[in-house]
Amino acid sequence: MMKTIWRPALVFALVIGLTVGCYWPGLQGNYFLFDDPPNLQELGIHGGVVDWTSFQAFVFNGFSGPTGRPLSLASFLLDDNTWPSSALLFKPTNLAIHLLCGLLLCWSALLLLRNHDMKEHEAQWIAVFSSACWLLHPLMVSTTLYVVQRMAQLAALFVFAGIAGYLRGRSLLPGRPRAAYAWMTVSVGLGTLLAVFSKENGALLPLLLLVVECCLPERSGPRPARLWLGVCLLLPSLALLAYLARQINFSPDLWPWRSFDQPQRLWTETRILWEYLRLLLIPAIEGHGLYQDGFAISRDWLTPWTTLPATIGLLALFCAALWLRRRWPLAALAILFFFAGHLLESSVIGLELYFEHRNYLSAAFLFLPLGQGLLFIARKYKPALALIVGGLTLCLLAGLTLQRARLWQDEDQLLLYWAASNPDSPRAHNAAAAILTANGQTEQATAILEAAVERFPDNAMLNLRLLLQRIFARQATERDFEAAGQRLLHQTFNVQAVLAMRMVVDNVIVSGTPLFYKDGTLGLFDALERNSTFSRFPDQEKETALLKGRLYVAKSAPAEACRQYRKAIPLYADVDLALVMVAEIASAKDFDCALSLLALTEKALERQKDRSLHQPRASYASEIQRIREVIEQDIEQERQK
């Protein structure tokens, strides 16, 4: 064995080194993207994660998914424990996880291939080649260098570990059945648990193992007992399918904050899956990046016309994979594993339509048939020819990945590239304007936004961004606020518009801004409250109350601010935010209101769970009492004047 394994092991070590070299430029990009700050900024609450209380508050209060993804959040503490931070601290860890994923994938592939009709050294070479293709593929760059996508990486890591452990245990069935079932049971159970607490698609592990088991040849040795397969793999898979079935709801108002409903999402995903396959099998330096809001939505079977052919093509590909299970099991595995890997994120759940990182796990075994093709070339022609073809393939992938990592080295360069390559994306226009503004080219930025608002009249984010642009330059007029409000009456409201409204409020309450800026912004809220899509947006009531309260504080209208904050505190049930509101009202000298808000803060503290608190509960109680005493002293001083 040692004689046969050292050469593939050496080549794989060189691939690891090559991967590091290709990614090295991207590691120098000191910037965070899109979802990074929302997920990481809690590191800096109350001085950073420095004790058990702050650890609990950060790790167990994630919002990115139903589980909160505590393992992923805990892993960020390996790099830093406060915020603001440097992306240079986080990206090397992401790369290390990518390399470890590649190692586990190689081991899984080798254990899998030992069940096929090939010699040991052939299995080793195919495992090395297929995992090298995955490691060096340029499509994986956007997962590895996007800090928060460590969540997708860790889920894949534990899934790969679960597959490897399962296949290792399966190989022990002939001689050591007890050890075999111990290996398989622990691998499935622990692998699924750890993967799910990293990202929810880790729940796919039992189903993915069923796919692996289904595509193994009959001669692959004894199979696990049907009872074990039923309990440990089939039942969890059926539970997952039942969960997805319960999400089926073709109501047109299911996701009012999205620009598509569930049937439209399903239609569109048929085309997106083909786009993923194209990028995986015909790689490019850079795809469309993170600006996928411009991807054409399928409104029915023939709009666009490619929807129906894409759907028929996927069904044909799926049926072909089932038919190929016995004749070309590796090809069948590659296809079925890809489909199963996309089951959660590319079906009936109301996520955004398109993200490259969804292929990080799904593409794991996609390159096994390419390795088998090289084996065919080596057997039928010459091993040297297979070596040349394989080497050129890896060099091509490495070259593309290196170029993409260089693009990811510079944030402005990357965002402007995405903006230029996505003319149908409102976010792309917004990002281009932001970069131009940051570089002092405000006139060009305003021109871009004016053209974008004309092109996308239903987009509230662009409408508000144009207004913001004029606020930044202190050029906004009352007419600008009125025009923005008129457009908001009919525009679709979404998460980006929520963030834009927060930015508008942040900028108009700054000292020195004209009073009509604040009045104009209150007018925007009046328009939004008459917009049906806004009224159906999750958390809109508490968001509106908080922001309007801040505006009234800035207007020196504490009575109105108090009325808004009385709504906001019970809705948020967040003691830290409530204390900020109390402080603002107390600073405005409305002490009676401050005391009433403090009473609501105590009730919010009672409702808030311990793990979501950034300090011990007793500390908050003590602080509330201290603030009450200070306010009462202020009241007494006012009476004595």
C-alpha cells in the first residue's frame, strides 16, 4: 500500500500548495462584503466577546437561519473577538477550512471508489484528481473569500466528514460489524448535528448518504441492514422531504418582501441550476458575483421561453441518472448528489434566487466522472496522455482561480466589475454609485442613480438611494422628498429598502441639517404606511416606531418621540435598545416619559431570554435602578428651579 500511495499523496500535497498560492492575492483583500457586518458586528457589543455572558450573547443569537448557526459564529472567535475588525484576520481561516474540506473530500472519494471495479492505485489517482478539481475550481472563490460564507464551508466540512466516516464504517461490515455500525451511526448522527449547527443544509447528510448508497455497485460488498438504513438514513430524509412539502404554498402573497412567488421561484430555479452546471463544467474567471437581483424571473412556463426546456432538461437529466446507476454509477452519483445538495436552497423556501456558494457542497462529486474519463484514456491509449490532459485541466482551473483571487483582492475593482457585468441588477447600480461617491465623483454617481430610477421605477432602494445622494451633498429639496414619497406609494418594499430608510434617518438627524429634511423623512414614512407591500413586511411596525422616534427626538419633539418609543420597546423586547431610547428621551428633558419607558424596559428585560443578553440579568436590573434614581434626581432639580 505504501508503495502505491506515496505518489498520489505527493501530488495532492502539491495541489494543496498550489491552492494556497492561487488564493494568496485574495487573502490581501481587507474588506467585508454585504452580509459580513450584520453577522459579525455583534462581536463588538459592550466591548467585545470577553466572558461567558458575551460569548453566549454572540454565539447563540444568530439570525441567519432557524438554528442561529452557533458553530459558525463560534468559529469567528478564532479570528477576533471585537468589532470593527479586519477581514485579513478571517480570510486565512476560511482558506484553511477550504483545504481541510478538500482533504476530507479526497478521503471520501477514495473510500467510495474502492467499492468500484478499479485497482487501488487507480482509485487513488481519481480521488486526487476529482478533489483537486473541486479545490482549484474558480467557482469556490466566492465562498472561500467571502467571510460569512464560512457557514457554508463548515456545513460542507462536517458533511464530508460524515460521508467519510460512513464509508469507513461500511468497509468494516464484512469482518467487524459492531465497529462498522458504530462508525456509521456516529458519523451520520454527529456529522448531521454539527453540520446543521453550522448551516441548515447540513440536514441533507442522511439524504446524500442515501444517494451514495444508491449509486454503489451491487458488488461493493455487504450493505448495511435495512433496519439501520431505514432508521438512520431513510427516516431523516423523509422528515426533511415532509418539511419541504409543508412549505409548498402557491399563494401570491406568501413572500411580500420578494419580487417572486413560490411557483415563479421554482420555475426560475430550473434555469439557475443549468447556469450553475455551466459555470462548474465550463469555468470562468468571474461570474455575476453577488448581484443576482437582476436575474430574469420566470413568470410562467414560457416567460422566458427557456423555462420549459430547462425544466424538461432537468427531469431528463434526473431520469438519465437513475437509469445510469448500474452502468455508470459515478456519473449517476455526480448528478444525483448535485440535485440532492440543492434540495433545500433551490426549491420551495423563500430565499434569494441565486448564490454561487450553494454549489460548494453540491458539486463535491461532480468531477468524479472526469477522473473516470482520464482512467479510460489511460487504459485505452496511453497513461502519459491521461497525465497531460489531467495536468492541463488542473492548470487551467488554477489559472482561472488565481485571476479571480486577484480580482477579489481589491473591493472597488470587484464591485465595479460586478456592476458593469450586471446591468439588470439594481444593487449593482447602487454599488457603483456608492463607490463613485466615496471617490468624490458625486455628479457621476447621481447621474447613474437618476438613470437607474428611470429604468427600475418599482425599486424602492434606488429611489431612496437617489434621495440619500442629494442628502449627502446637502442638495436635497422639499420637492426631492415629495417626489421620493410619491414613488414609494407604489414601489415594492424589501430588505434593501429597509436598510436605505435607516440610512436616510441616520443622515437627516445629524446636527446642522435643515428641519425640512426631518419633516420630509416623516413624510416618507407616511407614504410607506400607505404602501401595501410595506405593511406586510416583517417587523415593519417596530422598525417604523423606532425610526420615527429618532426623528422626533432630532426635531426636539419629545412627546411625539415618547409615543413612538412606547410602541417600539414592547415590540423589540431588547433591553439594550430600550435603554438607548430611555437615554434619548431623558436627554430631551422629558423625565416623566423616561420613567414610563424605563418601566417598559423592565418588562422587556423580563421577556428577554438569558442567552440573548449581553450582560448578566442582575447587571441590567442594577443599571435600570441607577438610571431611575438619576432621573428622579433630575426631576427634583427641575422642581427646585
